[in-house]
Amino acid sequence: MAIYHFSAKVISRATGASALAAAAYRSASRLHDKRLGRHHDFTSKAGVIHSEVMLPDGAPQHLSDRERLWNEVDAAEKRVDAQLAREVEFALPRELSPEIGIELAREFVAREFVGVGMVADLNVHRDIGPDGEPKPHAHVMLTMREIGEDGFGKKVREWNRTELLERWRERWASHVNQRLAELDIEARIDHRSLEAQGIALEPQNKLGPAALRMVADGLASERLADHQQIARANGDRIIARPEIALEAITHQQATFTTRELAKFIHRHSADQEQFDRAMARVRASPSLVKLGRDGRGEERFTSRDMQRTEQRLERATDMLASRVGHAVPAAALNDALSAARRRGLVPGREQQAALRNITSGRDLASIVGYAGTGKSALLGIVREAWEEAGYRVQGLALSGIAAENLESGSGIASRTIASLEHRWAQGTNRLTSKDVLVIDEAGMIGSRQMERIVSEAEKRGAKLVLVGDPEQLQAIEAGAAFRAIAERHGAVEVTEIRRQQEEWQRDATRQLATGRTVEALDTYDRNAMVHAAPSREAARAELIER
């Protein structure tokens, strides 16, 4: 099963570190360090499957040469304790092929780091762990100064903010989970701590290459000793209460195989004897539910708790779907439509049908539509109608960036689900029958979290509107709750692309929305909308001229 790891550290002279040595090791190359007057040679290192330097717009092209890049970084720093670079390391899902893993890392690095002005030295490793399984991961060395045509300038202090690291951690989880969903892989990762996820296991230390080499050589290390001590403590917890393992594994995937269970317990046990005891205890637990064989002939299981969660979710959604309590008067809807038309927004036929559906009064409504179909504009219209009818409209999303996008696109005051649940736990911001909850990117919400929200809305008499993309119908946590709700109670579909006016542009947008990127680029190319240039500088000049 996929694991979450995302960490950041600073490479500093104060610790005796060298940017050239670090870059040579991570890229398995030989680099000359001008300041020290020596070569750092790691060409014998195995496991590096991809290596490249990615430049932001405006950076001199010669910096794509790794040796020149880090020598210039080194020369720009005069202090003996200078911070030379930031290194970000993140695990790639084992479930993905090496090619897809590299693509996943490149997309994230290009958007989050290079896109804001950092030079990124990306290296993807595929080491083999002690269990014989691959450990794909990426190392990204990042510059810390602004860069222009004349080279490096001043340090960018805002790149050091703790909130930025937290945002990267959250966005990496979202980025990975979206790709896993697109590939119909059930596993998910979670950027939150085990404690925040409600999992009663202690997080283990990461064993780096040095510690693994010591293991291979039969040597002891303090880090390895800590790792084994935590593993033994977790194994004892599982033996004492096997439900812990079932709670943890079903947090990421609703069902699992014997092999997936064995891999989880192997990671949380210290030796063969403890592994055998823990496996036996979990296999004998009354909380383990057999589901039969899947399409590949493998026996699948779930937990009693997950089964009960989905049963509660089904009952609560049935109650909401059968209740009619939030109808919008025709006058309020007409006023909202008139205001939209005055702003130049004329709803299409599908949007009008969706408006009628979600304002009809039923306390559960689902909207499914690709990006560009005008879901946010539609929600902005219906928000005005709901508010005129006397309702309070609240927006929710799993991630902070999704909540910001919902609010900016629709005008609905929005926050993360976690923040709202925290307020509920404090006894504040309770729902009433005058509330309408709008949840964006609903397909990314797991069964447990969805059940808590649906049950609270049902108990308090509120209305719930779920909005999602058909390409994102699988959740970050276990269970495809939105898919199940949409299939059981129906959903209004909005498929007409509104953002583009010409049919070929709409086709290209649909192709992009469904992951057919090459087809989309071909469509633009056939319509003379792709323009080649001999260099980055020429492309920039042509773009400005156009």
C-alpha cells in the first residue's frame, strides 16, 4: 500500500555540508567543487532512475548544467554558516510504474517549486528495501535566492515559511491521490500525522541509505535501534488489540488482500516471531470481515468498523434524500437569475436544469461535471437564491486550496472540512435547519468523514449539496462515498463546456479533463494554436508580441 513521506531540510555550511557533494550523491554523478578544489564522485551509486535540473522562466540556460548551477550557488554565499539549498524528499507510491512516478514528481516540482522561481535539481531513486520491495522516492534540491538573467539575487525569505511547507505537504498528498484515482488504484496517502488520523500506532523513523548499508554489513546503528524499538512497540499494540491494524489499513483503502495486510504488519513488527503472532491475531479477530474473491481471484477483506460506517452512511443519506425542507421560492430563484444575466452570465440548458434540481427542496443533491462546465458560476447563482430565501450557505472542501477556489468562484464562504469538524468538537458552529452545506471535490472525501458530515446534516435538519468531477470519484480516505451516493440517489450532470465558445476548444477541454493530454495538444495544433520557437527567449518574445 502507498505510504506518505514528505520532509524538508536545509543544506548548510554550518553542518559541514557541501551543495556540490549533495548534488553529486543524489544524481550519482561526478562534480567538481571549485570552492574546495576537489571532485565529488558518486558514479558508482545505484538506484537513480531519473535526474534533471529544472529552470524557472528567466533563469540563464547554462544553469541546467548541474556542476555550474551548484558552483554558482556556492559562490553566491559568503558566510561560513551559509544556507546553500533546501532539500525536499518525498516517497512515490509503489503502485505506480517508474515512468508514471517520474511524471508525477516532475509535475509537482514544476508547479510548486519551479513555478514560483526556484531552480530545482530533481533526482528520482528506486532503491530496494530490506523487505525486497522497491522504495521509490524523489530528492529535490532547491535554490534559495531569486534568479534572473544576470544570475542569483537576494534570498527569498518567504520560501522559509512553515505554512509553505505545510501547503506543500498537503498538495503532494492531493496530487498523488488524484493520480491514483485516475488510474483506478484504491490506495490513498494522507499528509496528516497518525495521531491526527486517529491511528493508535507510533510513526517510525525513516531508514536512509546509510542505515540500510549498516544493516547489510551486520553493523548496529542508533537509528536502526530506534526503528526496531518502535516496530516492536507497534507489533505489541497490534497483538494486544488487532483492531488497530484493521483501523489503520482501512483508513487508506476500504478493502484489502492478505498480501496487503501482511505488508502492513511486516512494517509494524520487529521480527518473524512477532509478525506471525500479529498476523494470527488479526486473522482471528472478529472485526475482520471476509468479502469473497475479487476479479483477480484474490480474497478481499474489510473491517467491521468500516462496514458499520458505510451502513450508517447509507441510512443517513437515505434519510436526507427522502426529506424535503429547503425549497427555494420561484421569486428568489428568478431574482438570482436576473442578477446573473445583468452580469452577463446566461445559464445554459444543463445549468438551468441543475438549478431547478438543487433548489427543488430535497435535502440531498449531487452535481457531477468536468472542469470548465460552469459549476462554480452555477453555485454562485444558487447561493444568491438560497440567501434571499433566508438560508445560510457554507462551503466545504478537503483541502485549503480547494476551499479557496470554491469561495472565489462562487462567493460561498468556505473552509476545510477538518476546521468545521474541529468547531463541532468544540461545540460551536453547529448546523441548523437554516443551513445549506456545499461540499466541493466530494469525490475525494472518504466514507468515514462523509458519514460524519451526512449524519450531522441529517440530525440537524440541514441541506447537503455534493459537487464533484467524474474523474475524481475515488476518495483520499477509504471508500468511494460520493460515487455510491451519486449512484444510489442520482446526480444532475453538467457536461457542457462553458469556459470556451468554439466546439473544438470544448473538445480539447474535455480531453484535458479526462487525462487525454496528447489528444488535446493535437487538437490545438490542428487549429494553429501551438506555436514553436527555437528557444525559451524567442518563445517569450513572441508571446509578448502576440
